[in-house]
Amino acid sequence: MDEELVAILLFVTIPTILFFTVVHRWLKMKERRLELEAEQAKTARHQGKGDRELEQRVRVLEQIVVDSGAQTASQIDALRSLPRMESEPDR
């Protein structure tokens, strides 16, 4: 009877426990991989959103620079078109 119990333990129970341990670890690994992939996708979405926001800010700054340059140029041209005043005599 004891020999049968030992045989059962050796050839059935231990391999079954090992099999389920390996399967459990494999499932945990798959779960972790899916979590990492989801986190990467989320990070990529946020990065894309940040890139779009940054691009919009740069466009606004470019527009400000271009508009200010045009305004400055028009103001200079307006000043050039004013009649010149006689310069004051040197003191």
C-alpha cells in the first residue's frame, strides 16, 4: 500500500503540481505583459497629446512674432512718412 502511495505521489501528484505552477506563472507573465502594453499605449496617447499641444503653442508664438514684426515694420514706415522736423541747434 505504501508503495502505491509513493508511486501515485511521484508519477501523478508531483507532475500535476508542477504543471499547475508553471501554468500559473505563465498566466501571471501574460497578465503583466498586457498591463505593460496597456501602459505603453496610454503613454503614447498622452505623448501624442503633449506633442500636439506643444505644436499649437509654437504656432501661436510664431504668429505673435510674425504679427509683431509686421506691426513694427508698418510703424517704422509710418514714422518715415512723417515730415522731418528741423533738428534743434546744438547747445
